[in-house]
Amino acid sequence: MGKTEIKTTTCYGCAHTACFVKAHIEDGKLVKVTPDREKICVDVCTRGFLADNGKASIEYHYGDKRVNYPLKRAGKRGENKWKRISWDQALDEIAEKLQSLKDTYGPHSVCLATGTAHHSDNNWVPFRWMTGFRTMNKIGNEQICYGVQFITSEATFGWPNSAFPNPELVPKSMVIVGNVHETIPQMYNMLKHATQAGVELIVVDPRVTAPATLATHFLQIRPGTDIALWMCWLKLIIENEWFDKEFVYDWTNGPFLVRIDTGKILRAEDIVDSVPRDAFVVWNTKTKAPAIWDAEARQYMEDGVEKALTGEYAISLKSGETVQCKTAWTLLTERAEEWTPEKAAEVTSIPANKIVKACETYAVNTPGLFLVSGHCYDAFAPGSASVFRVSHIIKAIVGNMDRTEMLTGCYDNKKLVSIYEMELKPDEAFSEEEKKGQPGWDSFRALTWVGYDLKAKYEKKQWGVASNAMYSNQGHPHVAMWQELIDEKPDRTRAMILNGSNPMIKYGNTKRVYEAMKKLDLIVSLEFNMTSSAVMGDYVLPMSDWFERPEIGPSTPCDIFNFIHLSDAVMKPEFERRSDYDVFKGLAERLGFGDDWKWKDLTECYNWRAQGLLEEYGCQDIAEFAETVGFDYPSPIIDQYKIRNGFATPTAKTEIWSVMFEELGYDPLPSFVEPALSPHNVPELYKEYPLTLIGIDRHLPNYHSQFYEVPSLRKMCPEPIMDIHYDTARLMDPPVTDGDWVWIETRKGRIKQRARLTFGLAENCVKTTHHFWYPEMPGEEPYLHGIWESSTNVLTEDDPELCDPVFGTWPHTAIPCKVYKVVDGSHLENDVKSSF
């Protein structure tokens, strides 16, 4: 046995956890990976990376599917023929092609496509590079993974509500939406301990899942109708006065007046001259006259204001006109008024008495926690914005904010340079004209630069920095990019750099994405393995993994949650793998903007970025910090909004009436909408497609579309599973039994998965495994690693009129489908006659 070293690093198998692990290295080779119990690591890694001494981690690191050298296409696009080239040749040729496209078509002809940050430099490197290249053409996964939750929280509270609960304050009640057992396994372990300690648990899901077995109240809901449930809760909380009166009265904009004639918040400049733009109006019951709140100064312009929370008032404008105004709280109350428990029961299929009991349990047992797991609400088009907004309002008005629900603010940027600064402050870096190069920028504005710039303005005033653009400033390919490529429009996107992104499996309407990608002049993939999208490209560049590069975590936008995990590379990159930073630095230097990439490598960059943190703990570098400290968790500040005298919003209050949404042209209050393709909206489709498809959710052991090539993990989920009710399966012709392969078909296409019979799902619903693909299948067309076989996005639609009007999310749930058994000759069209 040779020399053995044991070094501390972090595992990115979950992306949002970054557990500390010990890498055991013999003669430069990784031989074992074990939990680091002295720091932070889950008790049991149900995702499988730490089982059997880290067998899956080692398989991932040395896997035979890994891309280890720069590759250049040697045949026609899609033939999966490649030749190995040097890094210098790859970067020289790519840079030359990018420069040529920029000179001919402009910088916005080049698009950056990002994924759920597979590494911490992926959080900021793309935008930093885009700033130098001068392109705002970026697409990501924020419409379907966390972006909507992130931004609606900012529109309500002025900062993203942390996905991680306050560890120092145990909640008395918890609402869990979705299956955290699969989406956030460590949260499920927390639930088990919490319920044993007496915490009241309410679980909302169309399926009976592991969390449902722990619940005090399980609400089995009709897919996509959660807004109706929460609107009913709003009504009950208001009617029964279960809300925190001090918080609603003093810390929300509930008392602020809204004009009935325009449907917009009343600004002080409407009634008097010489006031700031962000000055608003309440009704002072003491003087029986309007009073002005100066949001920038965070004070009233007169003393002793006694605000009316409810009511309608006649207000004289400076023009001489008199207009009727209501308080935002009154308008919220009116919006919720129709949602009686009986009506909510009719819409959601949850009995009315269960709705009432669950609501009371949550509202009176405070502080509580309201967690939406995975990306289940991002799939609620066209109601994605409303479902998050109403849930934010509920947890605010019952008094949970900055108690169990944390608004941490950014991690101290004196200790760690923020992601926003590492991105080179995108809101300031580009002119407005340049920003209009973002695809679909004016269609779903909350997620584009228009919404980003608006919220950044207020966040910088309060926190000193804005939240990172990586997660909340991107274009909409399904609005503009894909069709412009297919139609070969002159100003279309010409090149795409796939930075850990697999558009073929990620975006809705896979066939359209495929047709569009074929029309690109250049596709460059930064990847670990050859994916369906990488196969369609021109260059594939090998990425280093979490053993081979430093990391700052734990979550994708780590510093906005005010805690940090920090580790260095524990071994040199195998073969010719490189970090994202190295690749973009190399391109930047060749394209003439290398001055922004002054560090020789990512370790040097992170030693500079974390200098304040290292000095505080007396560490020489990040490697020493990882071994001796590992993480920094500042204590949460209870009622921080009182210390800061408000929130980073236009009104400096928690915004029941979202002024940012109003400014962007959207409804400032949440409202119920049926899922775009529900039986209520398209009843004629359900004559041919009688079942309702639930089509999006993370599942173990995979994280989105990652790790299908890892043998130990693939054994945990060898084939895609479709859940279906026993009775529904038995009534099919021919009947479907447990384990049968079945076709799932919508009007967009069909896929096949294995049937798993259950009583945990309504008889008219089925649930598919979402991002399933087959790395073991041939890469060349028409196979493309099985992209057409089992991926649910083959079935989904992305027409803009079906999408959420605020964020552009496309429907992933409540989709009409039919299911039928795979039989001999199953690829023949006449087999579709054997449907349920």
C-alpha cells in the first residue's frame, strides 16, 4: 500500500447541501469517501453517494462515461463522431468562431445556457464572461427550478426567503408541499424528528408519499389547484383573526391605499408636490385625512399616524379630482372572499372540514414553517406566480417571517465577495439597449432584466448588494429563441455554450428544442458526460468534479442564505479535465477581456474572494479552512426587519400588494387560475386523453437529469416509473399489471415507462419519472441516448399562451394524457387504439 492522505471536501451530489466528506487518496487515486461527522453531513445519504465507503462517488469520478479530453466533432452533427484535440486548439477555434459571430451578427447572437449549478463557479462565471463579451443572451432552468419561488419572495419581502429553516428555533407547525423524501432527503429526516417531538405537520400532495405518513393533516389535492386551497386559508385566517395583528398593521403594506379607478397603489405624488417617488398613502383615522409614508426615509411625514387597516376612502388628488381608494388589506380580503371551504373543496377535492382543521393547526401554532419542496409549484402554469405569492402572504401574516422563516440577507461581503459582485453587477454593467438582446425580455418580465433591475435597486439600498443574476435574470427560449432558429430569422441566436446544461431534456416540447438546436452554427458543451444535447454539438469540453476543484457552497446561490461551506480541491484533475473558470478564463483572454480573470486558477480566486473569512479564522488558505473549520453559520437574527426598520421593497414593507408586480404590469394580488390544460379549461382534450399527468418532481437517487450513468446509483432507479391507480390499470384493455411497460401519450408525443400500481393516487391521475434518459443507449441520431424513450418533456407543451404570464413557466402538471400497455408491434400506430 502506498501513501494515503485523508482530505476534507464537500459533496455536490445534491447541489443544495454540500455535505462535508473525507476523501481517502492512495498514491493520488481516490479509494474511499466517508462522512465528515465533525462538520456538517447528513446522517444517512439516501441519494447514495456515501454508501459502501463512497462507492458511487468513486464511480462518478472514474466513470467510463466521463468526458476526459477536449473533443471536436468529426462527422455530421448528431453522428456522435469525435476526435480528441488539445485544449489550446479547442479554445483557439471556439474563440475564433465566437469572435466571427460577434463581428457579423452582434454579441447577442451568442447564448449561455446554464443548469442547476453543478459547481460553485457555475453560479457566477457565466455572467462574468457575458459581461466581457457583451451578451445578455442567457437561458437557464429558473422557470422550472426555484426561480419563481426566489423572485416572488423578493417581490414580497425584498430578499429570497431562505429554503433552510432557522436551526435555532423549532417550529410548532409545518406545511410541506410535495415529496421531500425524494426532493430534499435531509429535510425528510428533519420531519421525522420534528413529528416525534410533537410538531404539527400538514402535507399537501396529490400522492400519498412518505411525508404523508408522518402528517397530522394530509391534504390530497387535485393536481394544480393549490391556489384555491391557499386562498381559502387566507379567508379563514382573516375572518378568524388568526393573523399577527402587529405585523400586518406595522410591517406590511396592507394599510396602504390603492386607487379603484386605476387599480394601482396611491402614491403621494398623486396628491401633493415635492415628495419622493416611493412615498405612499394611508388613511389616518386620527385626523380623518390621508397621511404620507416616505419609504426611502422609512417614516411618516407627520407624527402620531393611526393607520386604517380596512375601508374605502375618497381621496382628493392634486389635479382636483376625487378618487375612491381601498386599503390593500381590504382588496386582499375581497379577493379571498369567494373562497369558502365548500368552494375550495369543490375545486381541490379536499373535504371542507379537513381544509379548515389544517388551516387552524398551522395558523394558531406559530411560529411555523411553510416549505415548498423541489420544483412542484414552478410547474403550475399559468398560476406559478400566484401560488407562490399567496403562500408567501400566508406565512407573513401569521407572523413567521424572520422567526422560523428567515430573510437572512447576503452573507457578509467583507468576509466573502458576493456572487453579485463576482458577476460584475449585471444590472449596472449593461446599457438598456444591450439588455434588450435578452431573448423574450419583454414577454415574462419578472424573470428578465426588467424585473431584475427593479428588485436590485431596492436590495442594494438595504443589503449593500443585489441577489445573484444567475437565478433571476434570464431569457425565455420558448418565446423567441427556438422558433426564430427554426424559421432561420436573421437576428436569431447563432451559438450556444452549454454550461452544465442539457436543453434537450430540460425544456418543454423536446421536439421543438431539437429542431432549433440543429439550426445553431455553433454548440459548445462543458460537460462531465456525453448528453443528448452535447451529442448535437461541435465541441465537448471535459469538466472537473468536486474532488478536483474548490467549492463555495452549500446551495446554488449560497451567499444569499447567509452561511458558507468552503473547501479546496483535494486532488489534481484527472486526465485533462478543467473547471468552468479555467474554460471561460481561456476564452476571455483570447477574446480580449482577460483583465477580469486575473487569478491563475479557481483556488487562487477563492483564496482572494474569501480573504476576510480566512483572516477571521486565522487560516492561511481555503485548504486549511476546510480542514480546521469548514463552514461559517452566523446566528439568525430574529425580527431582523425591526432592526433594519423595514424590508427591501418599494414600500419598505412586506408587500401584500406587490408594487413590483404592478410596475411590471402584472396583478399585484394572487388569484386562482386553473392549470392551463386541466379538464376545466380543455374538456375536449380529455375525451381523447382522459387521464391527468403529474409530470415533474425530483427523484432519488438522481438530481434532475444527473447521475444516470453511475452504476451504483442506477441500480437504485434502473428504469423510469409511472405511478397509476390499481383500478385504472385493471380496467384497461389489455389490463396493465405491476411492472408492465406502458405508453404515456399526449398530443405532443408519447414515451414509455414501467407501471407501478398504487392506491396512493387518484384514479384519474398518473405520475411519471421526469428527467429520465439512457446514457447506455447509442449517442448518434436517432437515439440521442434515449431522449425520445422516457423523458416527460417529450409530452409537455411550451406555447406562450399556456405559460405563467409573469415568469413564463410552462405546464408540467395537470396535462391530459392516455396510457396503454406496450404490446408486440408496439411501435405501430394502430396500437394507440388500445387506450383507456
